[in-house]
Amino acid sequence: MRTTAALFLIAATGLGAEAPIQRVAQDATVVDRVAEASRKDLPTNLLKRIVQDDIDLLRGKRADGSFQFATFERLEAGRIGNDFSIRKEKDENDLTKAEVKGAWVYRLIVSSPSRRMMVTRNRRVWIDRVELELIPENSSATRTQVFKIETWLEPGASTPIDFPIVARQATARVFARADKDAGYGNVVLTLIQAKIVDNVDSPYATAVASAKALLRAIDNEEVPSIRAMATRLHDTLVGAGAAPVGVASAPAVAQVDVIAPAATSPAFQEELQAIEDLLTGTESERREGLDKLHQLLRRMRAKR
């Protein structure tokens, strides 16, 4: 159940009328107040949606799903997969089509599980070809590419196919047939989703780092951490005097300098604190903290 306090506070923010950065700062105050008022009824799903929307705003999300201050990189963020049964056709030249679709993906893996229905050994499948329909970022034009495979896929084996681009939308079709003597077999088609990586020169890098830490705290229902991260996010934005995301022109050099300040500035201390929090977290958080530390060091060297 959502708390009454949460509903009143969220309704009172007036999100639609505010500039994006003002909205994020106000949302941080809302999250802090909701966490303070909650007992065992913390509305985690609602708060996570608010913070994820704010992260999208800070990254400058566009209508096509891309970002102004972040890019999709060839690092695995998730998987989209389906199982298919490849049957034996009357005509040996007939092929069964299996299809999978996904957004922001960069690789297809065609695999053959070792078992069917948990106990029965799977059978080999002839993979004739793979057809890809890819829509690039900032485009509505479809690029088509065909990969001739023409080989048997044995149980337990897999065939990866890397896309020439990270596709905003992708449709992968595999044309296959079963062994006429052994009978039908199963294949799995899996699309690998790309990871969103924040640009080093984003003027809101520190704020995004704080928002992601806030999201993790909400997910773990750690009220003290939620309040601390929400306060940090609010103070980062208010202190930086950030301009709204999504403006037509690129950020000025002075704006970019907000994320590479002198070692004594509050913004620098905030970024170091965010990195320290990540380095004391889980394995994936520690890796993210190391990555952000390397980015910070590169920015400092570039300013010399």
C-alpha cells in the first residue's frame, strides 16, 4: 500500500510545469520525505519509477530511446530469448523459421540446449541462414543483412552473431530444419541487450551517479541510505545550478567543468563520496566505482 504522505507529496510537486532539473531536485525532496514518513509501507515500486524517470531526464532521453548524454555500448545489460522447436519437414529442402525481436541489442546467440523437456537428449539441427533487420539509432531506415551458416548445430553448442551496429530495434530470423532420421530438435534464440554508459563529458554525471545510488538504496529498502542519497542528489543539482536537459545546443565548456572541478570544491567531494559508496558495495557496484574513478582521473589529467 502506498502511504497517504507519498500520494500527497507527489501530487504537490507539480511535475509537469517544472523544468527537468527542477523536477529532479524536487523529486529528490519527495523521496526523502516519503522515506522519512514510511514505516513498513515504503512504496518501493513507485519511488523506483520516479528515480528511473529522473535518470532518463538527466541523461537527456530522446523520443527514439537514445540519450543526449549517454550511449548504448557493447556490454551485456540483459537478454531476450525464446525457445523454438524445429520440426522435420516432408521436403528436406523446406525450412522452419524462428524469430526473435528486441530493442537496443548488439548480438544474437543461436544455441542448442543439451536436453529437451529436462530429461530427453536434444537432437542436432541444421542452421541454414540468419536474416537480420536492424534499425540504427536516430533513423527509421531498416538495414538488412543475411548470414549464411549452413552447418549442423549439435546439442550443447552455440553460434554467436555480432551485429554491425547496436540496433535501436532488431528482428532476427533463423531458418533451420531437423535431422530427417533423428527427428525434431530445439533451438534457443537470444538477443544480447546493450548497456547504457554515461558520457564522460556529461554535465550531470555526478547527479546521475547519485540517482543510481538512490535507486539501489530504494531497491534494498534501506531508509537511511535512501534519505542520504536523496539529499545528495538534491544538493548536487541545486549547488551546480544546472541547466535543463534536452536543449538544442551542446553544453558549454563551463558547464562541462562542473563535473571536473578543483579538488576542494563541493562537487568534487560529492563525486568522490559517490565513488566511495560504490567501492564498498557489491561486486558489480565496485566495478562501477572503479570505472567512475578512472573517468574522474582522466578528466583531471585532461584539465592539466
